[in-house]
Amino acid sequence: MFEGNVLPYSFYIDGSVVDIAIRLLGKVMVTNINNRFTLSRIVETEAYDGEKDKACHAYPLRKTMRTEVMFKDGGRSYVYVCYGIHHLMNIITNAENEPHAVLIRAVEPIVGLEAMEEHKKKAGQALLTNGPGKLCRALGITRKHNDVILYDDSSPIWIGETKENLPFEVVQTTRIGVGYAEEDAFLPWRFFIEGNLFVSRG
DNA sequence: CGAGCGATTCGC
DNA sequence: CGAATCGCTCGG
């Protein structure tokens, strides 16, 4: 289907959640949902740290029904509903009982744009995936896809890397929509590919 | 139980 | 700039 391979379990375990958020840029997300195949490039991420980051749902190591998946070991999805309307997709990182996550804020469609439009029920061209809620809608990701294993290419969602890796510069800024996090709202934990047209407006 | 609040998006 | 809209958390 495409030249590339699934990222191994260790990709999600080694290094800090901030490191992994940066390394996820340029990787590809593959979905096979509702019999629709999509392939897209991750172009924008944010890191969340449940131990020391007030913006994280699991801060301070707060384990609830919703955050339970974050306490499992890395390489899984964490999907939750925001504002009662939008689904947001995260990638859990690091070891068990280290509730860290990377929010996928934007992707660049490569394969399956028609499927994305069908999922979204609205032909919006290039603006289908330039936001965390919009990309979940476009790919068909919902709460049902919480705790999906991402290092298995038979999963409905998995992450891989392609052979040809185009070079890019990483831009680092503060995160979007976390004003409630007091001083942690200023942590520079948002990353995106410089100049990419699919980055969210933020 | 129920009040309060969003890791957003879209339209006016 | 404000509404939409409901799952989740926490307090009573």
C-alpha cells in the first residue's frame, strides 16, 4: 500500500514525552476505520505530562475513569470528547504509571482524502485536518478508538515512517487552549513543521 | 445527583 | 466574539 513500516514499541517508551512529541513530526498515521483506509503525515503535536503539568488531564498523577489509559504503558491511543462535540486523539508515551501523552493537533492528508471527506460529510478541501477535532472527524476517530495499540499494523490506527523522509525545520511554541493551566500554560510544548500548510491556526 | 467546565470549531 | 453541547470530575 505504501513504502514504510510500523514504529516499534520502544519508540513510545524511550525519551521524554517532549522528545517523542518532536520525533512524531513527519511520521505517518494510518487508519482503517469503517472500511476506509487513510494515510496522513503528522505535522503538529503537543506534549502533556501528568506529573508536573497542570494542563494535563492526569495532573497531578490523577487517575480517574477517563485518565486510566494514560497510566498504561506507551504506544496506545487516548481519545476523549472535548466541549461535548469534538474527539481529540493523543498518543500515550513512556512506562506504566507515567501518564504522559502527545496530542495530535494536525495532519497532512496523503492517501484517502475522499474517505476523509466522506467521514466529515463536508467537502472542505485542505482544511479537513488542520485541527485536533477536525482531523479526528476526517479520519473517523471516536471514543471507540480509545486504548488502541499503535505499534501493530493490524490495528485500526497505527503509526509508521516512510522510506523517504523529507527534511524540515521544527517550530516550538506554547500550547493552544490551555489557559486554565496557570504558569504551565507558558510551557513551550507545542511543535509543528515550519511552513506546513496543514498546521492549525492556533 | 447536579453544577461547572472545557487540550474546539464555526459562523455572525 | 459567542454559541454549541455533553462527558467527566468533584462536591454536597
